[in-house]
Amino acid sequence: MRTVLLVEDEEAIARVLAAYLKRAGFSVERAWDGEEALRLFDAGTPDIVLLDVMLPETDGWEVLRRIRERSSCPIIMVTAKGDIQDRLEGLNRGADDYMSKPFVPEEVVARVQAVLRRPARWIEGGDMRHFGRLSVDFAARRVCLNGAEVQLSPRDMSLFLFLAEYPNRTFTREQLIEQVWGIDYDGSDRAVDLSIKRLRQALSHWPAGEGEIRTLRGTGYQFWVGE
């Protein structure tokens, strides 16, 4: 049975969500504030976190930041804030999805199930991979080329880590939007092209024989690495 860590300080909302999640077959751990959420997270290692932004003392942004320092556990932000900038901030900081209150409990359950069906974006436990002169630390979200750290925006980093987790596998723009931007994203799929362009610029000194981000016309993109 998969476990959901539900971080919500409003009793009525927490009770309803917990009931629907349990009915869908999940085990639910409940936290009322940010510090309790972090304690429960470290103690139980949940499969996914439903995280409210507006929490007493330690808010959801800080909880998200501290979890992302040590884990790639899926996180869905749940908040009363529905402004597009808040949604983008959550996704850029490493959230996997974002929901605004008020919401339908059935949709929350569906979102949880959808996120858990996604392939893992990167590996737990400081796993490091080397692609020639390029090294990727998936847990630390750190990329180095020729020993120097490659500076990427949070969104570009998320896209790169996802592609690098599946070398030589091709993904369509639609798949990358869903995995990196989230299913709620309502902008242009040109965002993928622009992000890929920035990644190629950042990796311009990576020898082509070792690897590159390839475009497969009419299909999508892949993180190609040599044998």
C-alpha cells in the first residue's frame, strides 16, 4: 500500500482528503505544520506528499525546499493561491504538480495517482552518473562539465535530469510538458524548444562524441550518449 503524507492545517479539508485517499487504497499520514511534516517525512519516507503552502511557522515553500535537498519524492502543492505566478514558483522550485483550492477531492486523488504513474525523475541517495566529461548528481540536482558546475534554471535542470535519467530514449513535447511542466500547464509547447536551446548552449563544450541532446524530427527529443 502506498503512503501519502498529507500536510494540511485545516481540519475539515484534511479529514475529507484523508477519507478519499483511504477509499482509493492509500495509507495516509497527516501533518498539521511544516516541522511535523519534515519529521514524518524522515521517519516514514512516503510515496508522495500533498503539501499546503500556507502552514503555521514553517510554510510549504520551506518544506518543499528542505525535502528537495534530500529526496526526489513526488510533491503536489495544494494551496488557496491560484495565481499563475504562484503555480510557476511551485513548479520551478521542484514541485511535481500544483492544485488550487477550492478543489474536488476526486480530482486530488486522480492527480496523486497520475503523478505516481510517472517514471521517477531522478534517483534517490546521491546517485551519480558520468557521461564522459559530464557528471550528473541526480539527488543533488547538480551537473558538472569538465569539473565545473553547469548553471541551469530550476526548470531547465528538471528537464535535463528527466532526459538524462533515460538516455537514448525519445520523448515528445507533450510527454516532456506533462513530466516537467505538469498536467496543468496551459502555455505553448514552444517552452520545451526554448528550454532545450538553453540546455544545448549550457552544454556547448561537451564533446559531441560523448553525448548530446538530439532532435528527432516529427518525434521529439532525446538525451543521446555514445556507447
